[in-house]
Amino acid sequence: MAHMNNLISLQTPPAIVPTPSKSKRPPNFNADEDEQLAKSWTLIWKIVQKATLEFAAIYDKLKDNPASGSAPEDWLTTARQFYFNQEGRQFAFERPWLLLKTVSKWQSLSGKAKKLVPPLNNLQGSVLLEDAPPNPNTTASKIPDKAKWERPAGVHAAKQNAAKDDYKKKRLNLLESSTKEATQRLFEAKQSNDIQESLVENEQEKVRLNILMQDPDKCPDATSHMALVACKKQIHDEIMAQQDKHAPTPQCPFSNEHTATPGEEENVECDDEVELTQDNSHICPDLAFL
């Protein structure tokens, strides 16, 4: 019998004593962690963006048009109830919103959400007391016209905008310098053209003077003699035309008192030709025969 008891005791496994398990972290943050997380949302807040801005718009609507005798606590209570009626759920980010509603980055968008809020008359008509339990069967009010929320510019966006502005300034400076260089090149090219034209005119003037200084009697044949005489006459006519163009036209006070006859006009023209030949004979002795 004792032997059987020993066998049974050997075959029976020892009893396992349960050890106390480690306590698991609750799913929600405590107050300090929630506050630190809310401070982190000043830069990263996309998760709570839409809900928080809608609630802020409702609160601002009540704040801008307060009911008679109401206080900020009443506005907060009314905003809670109206948000529940509109969205069908409680506002889950009230504590972070209370901590961050005075931040300038948050306030820059608070005014853009007012399109989501119905008129104040409907808001005040649907207000319930704080101690009244919310009705979960209440249908959320749907607003067809909703604003498109835009996240405020962060650090990276500000740097990108600054880089774009710097690029635009550099591009503008480059265009201005290119325009100045092009204008300078055009001015220098015009000056070069003017100099070339002046040199060509000087060379032509030298050739003309050289022709005027030639003696037709020294020509080897009659053809060259006639060609030289024709060139001299052409140059002489051009010089006289330039002098007549720049010389002032004299006005005769007695032009209306006497009208010359055709014979007298021919005599006057002949006298003028003789005078011109005599006046220009000092340019070249060879012009006397013209």
C-alpha cells in the first residue's frame, strides 16, 4: 500500500502556483502625458485637425455672439452639445484644445471654419443643459458647403518659400545684368559702325579730292580725258548741291514789284554759272574749263 502511494505521488505533477502578472499600461494617457502630447501637436496635429477646427469654429461662433447672461463655461457646454448633434459623437480632444487654443498657429485657422457652423439661431435652439444626458440617436447635421482646410505653413514650407524668393531675386538680378550687357554691346556695335562709316566717308573724300587734283591734259588718250572731265563735273555738282542745301535762301523784298521776262531769266542763270565757276576755281585749277 505504501508502495502504491509512492508511485501515485511520483506520477502526479507538482501543482503550478500562479504568479501575479505585470500590470498592463492603460490604453489612455494620464494627465501629464496627455499634456505633453498636446504640446507636441503644435507641430504635428493632422490627426486632430478637422475635429478640433470644427469644435473651435463652434466655440468661436458662440463667443462672437454670446447669449445674454452667458459665461465662457456656458459656451463650452453649448459647443460640446452642438458638436455632438453635428458629428454624432463626443469631441475627444477637448483637453488638448483647451491647452492649444491660444497658440498663434492654431488661431490662424480658427476663423476659416465658420462656414461649417449653422446660424446661431439653430445653435441656440438645439442647446441642452450640461447635466442632461446626450441622445445617441440624434442624427448629425450635415452641412453641404464645407471649407477646405489648409494646414499652416511649417518650418520646411517656410524654408522652401524663402529659397523660392531667393531664387527669384537671383533670377531677376541675372536678367538685369544680361539686359545691361546686351545694351552695352549694342552701344559698342553702333559706335563701331559709326566709326566705320566715318572712315569710309573719309576715304571717299580723299578719292574725290585726288580726282579733282588730276590734270585732264595729261591723260594718255581722249577716252580717259573725257572720263576724267565727267568725274570732275559730277564731283563739282555734288559739292555745289551740298552748299546750296546748307546755305540759307535769301529773300528779296522787291520780288513782288518786278517780274523778269524769259530772256532776263536766261541771262540771270548764265551770270550765276559764271559766278559759281569763278568762286570755285580756287578748289582746283582744272575746274576753270567746266
